[in-house]
Amino acid sequence: MKLTIAVLTLTVFTSALSACPFCLAPMQTWAEMIAEAEVVVLARLLVAHEGSQTDKPYAILEIVEVHKGQDVRPAGKRVHIDDYLYGQAGDLFLVRGGFRDMATPEIIETFATDEPDSPPPAESTAIRKVSATDAADKPVSASTSKTFAWDRADRVSIASYQYVTAAPDPTDEARERLKYFLPYLETKDSLVAADAWGEFANATYEDIVANGKSFPADKLRTWIADKQTSPERLGLYGMMLGLCGSSQDAAFLQQQIGLPTSAEIRFGVEGLMGGLLLLNGEDGLRFLEDSRLKNANASQFDCFAVVQALQFIWAYEPDLMEEQRLRLALHPMLERADLREIAIRDLARWQDWSALSLLPRVFEECGADDPGTVRAIVGFLFVCLKSGDLDEVGAAAAERLLDRIRRENGRLVRSMERDFR
């Protein structure tokens, strides 16, 4: 479990300031996919064949509207997709396509015949690709170096198609773009809601902050209190409420965070904690310390969520609290075998050389069973000695501990010395 949390820390905060702090790895949004595609059409499903022992699955659709690439694909054509589409005849699909090099191994015939029930052509070792056509239904190019193929088809409703096609381009000003997606975060259409969340997950913290005054605090409270809200959204909503809320919202977030339980793992609670710190600063930190960091009965995940919230404040809101206050909040984690490695690495990054006096006892408790923490201690010692910030007493103490570790685990120290050169 300790390894899992260490990996999570690396994943969440090594790319600080590049995306939403409390969102999972950002997904590609519809706006990005449409920007990459050469042709985007709305098409109606005519036939979906599951395939058999002799026939591959395929689908035939009729184009209803061309959103992008009008000069390549005229409306009214039927197209063939070499894949099975889940849906009923008449369902709408957003279909994307573009030109590929003929050298691409995949060979697909892109245009269907006029008969909707006609089977796909017999498989051949050299199926001829069909060129895309222009509005006059003539080949765009006689060249065989490029060929047109459909990449993907996704079922949509009229409402979701209108949302997708009306979305601002990814190259538009980011802060303005978020205003379009905000009303769709919890819409009933799951495709739209997921895409709107993805836009916020892709957004920088600065762009999210710039829209803070427009966030609906009442709706955020409702979404946070809803047990059905997915964890990845819970963290985002907690942070958003921290940016737009009041003292009453701080009390609400503290209530939602609640007291730690060993039986429950609440992914997304770190965002609620981050929102609480944004609203309540020092008072919020004392609550998290007393209920988690200084509580020996608090679970590993509860304490790790607090560590993530502290990392968020350090990276994104450095003026909210004094640096030394945040550093000292991590010191109790040095007493927890499941989190001390993470705490030491953070304290080294945060240049908390006051923690040096606590490390000899931590090293004594590690033994041979916790090489990760020993490596973190050695890294801390290398960094603080290299910083030049230690006085003579501190430097001597760091050298003594490093010499002791070298005597007991010289191979580890030598390997890390090579890394730090």
C-alpha cells in the first residue's frame, strides 16, 4: 500500500501547475478530437452487423450533416465502418475521419454501396482504398499516397451533438472557454458531463481561479453532498467551492470531510480539504492536524489526503500561509511508517532543514525493511548539505548521519551519490 501512495504522489504533483490539481490525468476532450480530425459528420445508423465466422463486423451509416470537412464529404452519402456499432437503426453517431498514408498497414474501404443491407466486400490481400470526394462527387486526387478513412464513431443525441459542435476551439482563450463548459458539469447526458469535466481537468489552476466568481456555490454544495458524485469530480468541486465560497461553506466542507474512519476510503476528499484550506486557512489546517495528522488512529489514506492538500497549498497558493507553518504540519508524518518517506521527500523539496534533528530517530526505526525511507533520508541529507544553508552545527549533524548510513548501507549511498553528481 505504501508503494501505491508513493506512486500516486509522483503522479499527482510532479506536473504541478500544468492542470487541475485535484483531477485525475486529463483525458482528450471532444474539442481536441474535433480539432485533430479532418472530417467530422453527424450520421444516422442504417445497419449494424455483428459479424460471423465468415464475415467481419461492420456498420453502414448515412450522413445527416457535415460539421467539418464539407469540401471532402458531401451530405447524403452512405459510409461503411469496419466495426460493430452498438445501437439501433436510426441512432445518431458523431463520426470522425481523415487522410492516411497508403503505407499504413490497416486497410479499410470507407464508402458503402447504395444498398444498406449489402455485406462488406470479400476480404482481399490488396483491397483498393476509395478516395474521398469533393462536393461535385469527384475524386479529390488521383494520388495513391493518401487515402481517406473513418477513425471512430460515437453515439450522440441531438443535444450532445450541438454541445460538441458549439464548443469553443482549443486554441481559444482558456479562461473564456471554461465559461462555456461550466453549466454542463452535471448535465444528465453522461457524454457531455464527462467532457465538461475533462475541460476543467485540462485547465490550469490559474484559469480555474479566474472563473471562481462565476462558480455556483449552491450547486457545488449539492454535488458534493450527493453520494453518487464520482470521486474525480468531488475533488474538483471541493476546490471550486474553496474558490467561491464563504465561511458557511468552510463549515460545510469541514462537515463533509468529517472525522476519519478506518473502514472508508474516500477518493476525492483531498479536494475538499484543499477547499477548506482556501476558505479557512489556519483554522482549517488545525482541524486537519488534530483530526488526522496528529491522530494515531487516522488511516493512511486520511493522512495522505491531508498531505496532498498541503502540497496543493504549497504549489498553488504560497501566500496563503507561512511556509514554515506548512513544513511543521508534516512533521507528525515522520512518526508514521506508511507516510514518512513521502513526508521526508516533501520536506527536502520545501527545504525544511529543521527536520534534520528528527531524522536520526527515523533512521533507527527503518532498519532493513524500509529502504525507500532510507533513500529519502539520504536524499534529504544530500540536498541540505548542497544547499549551503546549514550552519556548522547543522552541517556536522548531517555529515554524522550520512556517515552512519554509509557504514550500514554503503551500496545505497554510493548509488545515490552517482545520481546527485
